[in-house]
Amino acid sequence: MCHKFSKNNRVLDLYVRLSEGKVINKTEEAKRFGVDERSIQRDIDDIRAFLDEQKTDRALDHRLIEYDRSKKGFIMIGSEGSMMSNSEILAVSKILLASRAFTKREIGSILKKMIGGCVPFKNMQLVRELVSNEQFHYVELHHKSHIQDRLWRIGEDIREHNLMEIKYAKADQPQETVTRLIEPVALLFSEYYFYLNAFILEDDGKGSHIHKYDYPTIFRIDRIKSYKETGEKFHVSYADRFEEGEFRKRIQFMYAGELMRIQLKYYGENPEPVLDRLPTAQIIGQKEHECTINAEVYGKGIIIWLLSQGDKIEVLRPESLRHEMKKKLEDILKLYA
């Protein structure tokens, strides 16, 4: 029997245990707190009133306290709207594991916090079991870099418009680095890796800096060996601000380059794979078993995807891309000659 709990503490204790999926039996709780059962009933009524108020303020909050005869006690049903549901947690966990974006240690820590913080207590073990096998066999990427803190620091530099100097490892010679002065504008994730979008700066010969290219360069975060703020800021007008979402629609496999308007012919019944892969795609003509599609893309990363489509897709325009596709296919054919 316990006499140390005030009414407020008692109500909070009951609320926390209900939120964790535990059953509240009035007789047992009355003995535990050293009060009568009517006091426990009033506590439960107070929690119900609180949940009703929450429902008014936040339409997504659907929690209720009900008596479960089979369990001989009160339980909380529904879930708080601001928290993720069991199915959402499971889906996000699966996506994180499939992304292979983090080291094994990082993914273990993230999943533990997600499941422990968002899943009702009674369902934790089930969710853990559903992801445990995939987590056990998780294969981290070869670079094995811990990048979470780096992402946050670079994110702050993007927000604060801080000029940065980075040392970046070359893809073909990872032991060598190049130094770049950059304006960081966005963080992106694609095909296993996190990337930084940034404009490379060069000296204009008059004591100032200008963009080396009209489009941002893409740096893989794990290849940034060191970075620091220069102490200078860069200005971006509202009209010229970098539209991360619009850029993401037009980039394939994180290959930077100039904006290109392309026209494709798709041979098949359902062009959905093309429309899903190229968010800017528009069908401009359709016949039986084929359709013509226009789209906008940045860079030559699109070629990698086009080659993966085999004879389902033909490049119509621009002629330069059509010619490059033809040359790539001829080179591939030589490997099998």
C-alpha cells in the first residue's frame, strides 16, 4: 500500500500506464495507492475529460478510455494524432533498413528510439520482431561513415547562408582531395547516399566570387573529408532561391548538369513507370501500345535509367541525347561481340 502519491501524481501515473497499453484495475489500483475505488474512478474520469479536451483541440487525437470486460480493467484505445501508428512505424522502419543510408550502429539506435518512443507498449515486441531479422542481416555501405551530425551542421549552414570551404575526395581517386568554396543550398537523399547541393564559387578577378556553373554541383556527403565556415554569408533573393523540390523532380541518380528538355516514346500498355520515375513527365500523344512523353531533367543521369528500360523507351529529342544513347548501346554491344 502506498500513501506517498498526491492526486495529481496518481492521475499522471495512471495516464502514463494507460498510454503504454497497460490495464488499470480499480481494485488493484485502490490498494496500490491507499485510496478507495471511487477515487480511482474519479481519476479515470479526469483522464477521460482531458482526452475529450484534446480531441477538441486536435482533430487527429482519437484516444478513449474504455472498460474491457475480458481484461477486467480500463484500457486506452486509439492513438494520439501526433504520434505514428504501428503500421507507420513498421513502414518507415522497413524503408530505413532498405535505404542502407546509415551504419549498423546508427540504424540500430534510430530504430530503437522510433519503436520505443512511438509504439504503444503492448505492441513494441511485435514491431521489434517484424524488423529484427532484416536488422540482423543489415549490410552497411563500404564507406562506413557516421554522417548524422554532419548533416545537421551542414543543414544549419544552409539555413544561415554561410559560405563553406570543403575538402572533397575524388570518386576515382579517393585518397586525393580537392578544395572547393561553395554556397550550400540543399540536402538530398538518393540511392543509398546523402548529397549536398551547392554552387561552386570562383574568383571573378575583381575581388569577388561568382558561380562557376549556372546549376548546383552535387557532393556526396560521405566524401566530404572536412568542411568549415569561412565567416562570410551569401545572399539569395526570394525570386532566385533554390527550389529543392523542383530540382529533385528533374535529377536522376544525382548526376548534375544543365536543364534539358527531352522527348521519349514509350512502347507498352502502361506508361506509369515513366511517369513515376520522371515527375515532370507529360503525355503529349498516345496510340495503341505506345505514347509520346515530354519531360525536363538535369544532367546525364537520365541515361542510366533509359538504358535500364531496354526496348521499352526510345529517345526522340534532343538529337544530342539520342546520339549519345546510340553510342552507349554500340559500346555495350562491343562488350558482347
